[in-house]
Amino acid sequence: MSDTANPATKMDIDEAEIDEGLYSRQLYVLGHEAMKKMAASNVLIVGLNGLGAEIAKNVCLAGVKSVTLYDPEPVTLQDLSSQYLLREEDIGKPRAAATLPRLSELNAYVPVRNLGGRSGQEISVDMIRPFQVVVLCNASYEKQLEINDWTHPNGVHFISAEARGLFGSVFNDFGPKFTCVDTTGEQALTGMIVSVDKDKEGLVTCLDEARHGLEDGDFVTFTEVQGMEELNGCKPRKISVKGPYTFTIGDTSGFGDYTRGGIFHQVKMPKIIEFKSLRESLKSPEFFITDFAKFDHPATLHAGFQALSQFRKQHQRLPRARNAEDAAALVSLAKKIDADADEKVLTELAYQATGDLSPITAVIGGFVAQEVLKACSAKFHPMVQHMYFDSLESLPSTLPTEEDCKPIGSRHDGQIAVFGKQFQEKIASHRQFLVGAGAIGCEMLKNWSMMGLATGPDAKIQVTDLDTIEKSNLNRQFLFRPKDLGKFKSEVAGAAVSEMNPALKGHIICKQEPVGQSTENVFNDDFFAALDGVTNALDNVAARQYMDQRCILYEKPLLESGTMGTKGNVQVVIPHLTESYSSSQDPPEKQTLSCTVKNFPNAITHTIEWARQEFDAMFVKPIESVNQYLSEPNYLENSLKYSGQQRELVEQIVSYLVTSRPLTFEECIVWARLQFEEKFNNAIRQLLHSLPKDHLTTSGQPFWSGPKRAPDPLAFNSSDPTHLGFIIAAANLHAYNYGLRGETDPNAFKKVADSVIVPEFTPRSGVKIQITENDPVDQAASDSNDSNDLVKKLPPPSSLAGFRLTPVEFEKDDDTNHHIDFITAASNLRALNYKIPVADRHSTKQIAGKIIPAIATTTTLVVGLVCLELYKIIDGKRKLEEYKNGFVNLALPFFGFSEPIAAAKNKFGNTEWTLWDRIEFNNDPTLKEFIQWFRSTHELDVTMVSQGVSMLWSSFTDKKKSAERLPMKFSKLVEHVSKRPIPPHTKHLLVEVMLMDDEGEDVEVPFILVRI
């Protein structure tokens, strides 16, 4: 075995810095500077059990300079409980050597090396000297102290971690003075101000459009302040928050008088963190709390893990699973360290010490990997200093016996040591539906394969995902390799985890259908009847809400999770116990006013939104209008009848079909140059003609003040990369519309653009500008005669038989298609018009493409938390307090857990119900029987009955129709009204009714199911 995996194929790190295709989502989390620092860091991971492999995997995917492994001990069968990079044929080989080939496949930019060593040889100080970060997994406290005694004074970042059954432990020491350059990773805040008091406190008042969002102790600087110019570009000033729109900045009494304007900018200040060595920290520990409901656990486990190390040294083994004698010995050792330690918790630690659970290694491994990245990059606040985690509530309601937990010679012995053989059989027979096989889906399947989920004789895992694998997926969807690009995610993921655990072969059914109404013939009653639960691994709210509705309908538990950068959440939905996913929703995203985007931008997000709209207005919508004119009879006549902007529509079609129709690519460049003039010069001059810079409001105040920034037109300069970038992108997209071949040589564009004769611009009078959201959209008056004259210029569609234009379909991830190039150039040119700081292509792409930042560490941890809840679902727990919803932010770091919210109770008459209840009608009743049932059973009158979009009956339906419909069976009635047959797979109908009680009040009841 080579000490380095395929060194000849590894690429230089400079390449990695520009490979935004691979690192795109992660770059939005870490940024280029942090990535560069990581790319200079060599990481050593000691101990290649499941925990070590999890850390190594995430660090490797993240893109450090190199990952070196040390673990010369032979692979055992129990290692396969959580070490997914090992296979049965690796048993007996050194762990590091066996792990290396599969780990090295994850990232072509990161060399993976094996430090070698022989069995029984422990890591030494001499071996760790070349590394910037050293991670010890499941090492004895003696070894941790030995290594840390050297790393602490020598500038090497040290992390030790353990995973024992349902327990985990982490210790960080990044040295006596560690500089963290950005503690939160959040975007620096900025906002407009309306006044600054000239006094000792210097009270700053912000525009009341938005809260400033600052906190006490933050630092700010200023730009564009008029009057009190001393603040512009000043040294960062520490603030004290006085209210949501006010803060003080200290003495301003010696400055000039504030007149108007100004923008504050939050400045991220470095923070120096002083870490204690492990030796010092063991005596006076500082705990990071992961669960405030277990506030006393960290102190107990601090003693417990030390006692565990002592026990192992004394007995040359760990305590036996569920063995009372060994547990008592460990409790005794721990009590000598901390007399107040909780005996119940210590006993469980002893019982589970030989346990090895994939979900726990995922939680601890994801967390530690992020701490490694913090050590390398100085980005985000490190954990200080001891973390202890447990999930004791995941234990089965009926605890296993010592006999039940003994090894059976299975790859799942590490899990059996915690849960017992009987529970392992429950896991093997459990059937899950995984919706999505992306980042969360890959991690979920990996954990399930290690757990042995659905490996029983009649059990199956169903997984569906319609997406295929792209390059950007490889950075966090670790089951995929470059050779898999273009293949279906579900199939590749299913095959990969079946290789990890051969017992899964034949037990994973992979589909490519999306979930939704169109596939209810696939995911039908029989499909859901064969499931024990559903796990979402989705990236959009609509699909999540749909699956939530299906789980309510079929009364299936749902595990819901999501990530965004370093943040993640987990929600558990249990039938007849908790609320559902759709019971609560995030507040809607704040929308930018259209008048702000169109005329008064003051932030780069406004100009990016404008550029995205211009993309559609130039390369999509007019193209579609032209094609409709050519293919739909009377299209123009009908459009002019209903459109409020008749002239604009006709002008567009005439322009794209007649006056500006290019025959050569050179004509596309001319068109792009004229577009530049129109959008960044003429439009601004027209705006300033209508609203001059000295314009006053009706109250006599300057119009161009506060959030309204007075713009300036731009004069085209072909030597300016942004100007030319717009021409290149616009010309190529215009050419694409007409099927012409594009060009990218800047010199060709310069030559043509500089030769274009630009018509002299004359401002129009009478143009109404949209100043507020309620004003009409700015437009000059036009009459129908103008439109009719233009129509005469259009060739009849019959003369262009077969001719069609090609609309551009926006695609953010293809860097060669000019889409993001156009939006970046257009946005930045408009930003220059309004003196707004420009944004780079990478940032523009994230905003325009609505890209959710992602990093593998968060996904790993969140999925671990999901699987800890899955144990509870398999056990069938029925108490609300036994489940945990979770929220994490690895940047801070922060863990927050809470009980799920109980399903809300409603009532009609004497009947109490929740969202999980339903009224069922079997055997396809008639409409008359249906109505009579409500009257006789609940003394309620039905006033309306509908199904889907069809109104089947109402109290005001005429007598003839009522007489016809009342005797009809429900299925026949639905077909009769909808004029469509019910699909063969449909076995029930969801029916909506309006009901009234005897007092004439409307009554709400559970949803109604009519079985047909």
C-alpha cells in the first residue's frame, strides 16, 4: 500500500482556488480567504474508527492542503458498525491503510497520506510536528495529555474526540492566543442613517425602513455622511444599542454639524480567544452546553470520560455492555473525580462504552470537522472548550439485558451493544421512504446502511430523486464521484450504500419520479401502506408541504430536516402526537418594492434583481411574444385588447422581428452597444429630466435624499472590463435567440462597439415616474394610432412559416453560457449609475440564482440528529417529551433542542379533534346518504360539497340538478361534474364541505375521506 493515494493525479491547490464549480456552495459559507487558509493547512487524524472516518471525510471534502491518517491497528468486524469507508474484505488490514483509497476518491485536490506505523505503536510527539491541526479520536487521556502538552505551546491546534454509544465528547485547544477573524460568518450589516447628534454620546438614528440589527459591542464606520464628514472612513467605532433604529458611537462634539445622508457599515473585528491546555482545563473546565434540558450532564460526563480512560488502563478493555459489575467500577472511579456526578448517567456511559453508533459518529464527527476548519481558517468562533453530548432518550422504552447486548459476530455488534439484538431486528424490519438523494439524502442512506435499516427479509428502503449528478454536488454529496456525472442520484446513491453494507442489496428501490399530484399513481395507497415512515431530504418548501399532507393522510411519521450554510434544523412529526410540518411557517421573505428596483435602488441586491428582470425582458419574454405572434392566430389582436402597454408589446415584436433582427454576429454587437446606451445612459438622463437633482418634494425637502440616491449616466468606455463585459454577454445571448454563432474575443467586440454611431438622445416630456408602489408604472403617453402604425410594419406570420426564435432558459451553473456574466455586468453598471458598491460575479450568482449555501459538516451533523430521532420512531415512543426538534449553528457554535409542539386540538359539538383525525365514509355512499349522516350524527347541515376544483352540490343548487345528483354514488357524482373519469389508482376522495349548526354558525370538522 502506497503512503500517498495517487499523488500523480492530485492537482495543485491554486487550481482548487478557482474551481468554483466544485466548491461553489461551500464558498458561500466560508469565502475565498478562509478557503485559501484551509488550502495551506495539513491535518493529521489519529484513530480511523467511525468517528475518525467521519471527520476525515468532511475535512477532505472541504479542501484542506492534505489529510494524513494514523491508525496501524487491524480492522475488526465491529469497525463496520460505523466506519463506512471499510469493507468486510478489509478485516485484518491496518485501519488507516484500508481507509485511505476510498477517502482519497472524495476530492482530487486533497492528497491523503498514511503515516504508517505498526500495530501497538501509538502516535508520538515526533510524528505530529509537521501538522497545523492534530485530531485524536478515542485516545486515552494519557495520550491526549502527552500530545497536548507539546501542541499547546508550539502553535499546533489540538482536538480530541470520543464517541461511546449514545455519548460523545470533544475538547478543543487552539493555543494560548487564537485569533478568530469572523466569529459569526454573517454578512456585515449596513444601513442608511438620517441623523447623528453632535454630543458626547453621538446618537445615530437610522432610516425607519429597517432595524439596524446591530448589537452592543459591534463596531461601525461610515460613508456618504454630509456635514459631519469626519465620520466618513473613520476608524471603526464601538457602538451601544439604544433601540431598534438608534445606537451611540461615542464623542462627536468636536465634529461638524450633520446635515444629511450617510451609511453605516458594520466592521468585523478580530477576536482573541485564550485556550487552556487539556491538563489545566481538566481541573477547571469550561463547558459548551448542547442541551439546556441536561444542564448537569457535562460535569458528570467530564468525570465519566476520565473514569472510562482509567478503567480501560486498569482492565485493558472497556466496560462490558450492560454489565453491572463493570458499571459499578466506573461509577466508583468517576465519583473520586467528582462526588456529585449523576450515577444514572455514569452507569449508562459504562453500559454503552463498547457501543459504536453511526448517528453519534455523524453528530460528533460533523461538529469536530467544522472545528478543524475553524482552526485552519480562523473563520467562525471555535467551541470553548469541552463539549459533552448524549442522546439517552434514544434508548428503547424496554431496556435491553446484558445477554441481549452481547456480541453475535455481526457488523452491527457496536449497535447491539447499546440497543440489544431484539431492537436490531426491529431496525432491520423497519421500512422508510427517503424523498431526495442529494446532500441530506446521501448522508441519510449512509447512516441507514451502517444501522442495518431495512436489511430484514421483507423490508425495503424506497428512495426517489429526479435529479442527475452535477459537478457542484461532489463537494458535499459524498456518495458521488466524477465518473457519476450525469447519472441519476437515487441509483448511484443506492448502489454506493449497498456496497457499504451488502445486506442492503435488493432492499433499496430507486425511483426518479418527483413527489406530487402527477405521481400519485406511483406513490399510491398501496405504496404508503408498505411504509413505516417517511424521511424528507428536499430542497424546496412546496415538496415538503406536499409530503407533509401525504403523511397526515396516511398517518405516517415524518422526519424533516434542512441546512443553510452552518445552520441546520430537525423536526419530528408523529401521528396523533405532534403538529405537522405545515402547522407553522417561516415569515415570508421581505420583497423589495418595484419602484425601488425600477428607479431608486440603494443596495446591490436591488441592482441584481433589476438585472435579473432585464435578462427576462431582453432574452426571454419578447422572444416568446414573437413566437406566439408567428404561431397563434389573432395573438396580436387579443393581446392588444387586454394589454395595458399596447405600444410596448408591438414595439418589441417589430424590433425583434424586423428592425433589430440580426443576420450576422456583428449586428448583435451593435444591438448590445445600443442597449448599453439605452439602459445606462439614456434611461438615467430621462429620469433626471423628469426628477432633476435639485427637485423638491411638496413639503420643500430635497427629493434625492435618504434611500433615494441621485444617479448619473454612464459614458461607454470599451476599455472598461464591466462595460465590455455587458456587450460580450448581451451580444452572445442575442445571437443565441436567433441561432447565430457567438464570439468571445474582446478585441472583436471593442472594434465593433467603438464604431457604432449612437443616435443623439432627446428627453421626452410628460413621462410619469413611479415614485411609490401605488403609482402607475412609468411610461410615456401613447395612443392606439401609434400601435396600429407599428402593426403595419410587421410581416404576416404566413410569410415566415417555420421561423422561430429561441428564448434563453436561465441556468446559473453553466459558466460558459453568459447568463451570470450578463447579470453581473448589468447589475454592476446600474450600481455605478447610483454609486452603489459593486459585487463580484460569485456573490451576484448566489443572489440572482437564489443559491442556498451548503457545507458537508452541517449536513453530516443534522442527519445524525435525524437518525437519533429515527431510533425513537422505530421504538414506537408515544410521549411528546421523548422527541426532540433541533436547531444548530456550527459557526457560533450553538445547539438548541425543544420538545415538538403538540397537535392543536379543535372541537365541534362534543367531538374533539386534531389535524390527524378524519371522518371516513366507506363503500362509496350516495350524496344523499352523505348529507343525512351529518344531520343524524352531528346535527349539522351541509351547505356545500366540493371535491378538488369541482363543486358537487350546494344548498342553492336548483331542484332539478339536486334531484339528479342526490341519489348518485360519490364516485359517479365526481365523474359527472368534473367530466373526467377517476384514475384507476384512486381508492379514496378528499372531500371539502361547508357545515352549519342549528344556530346558523359555520362549523369546522376534520378532513373527510370517501373511500370508493
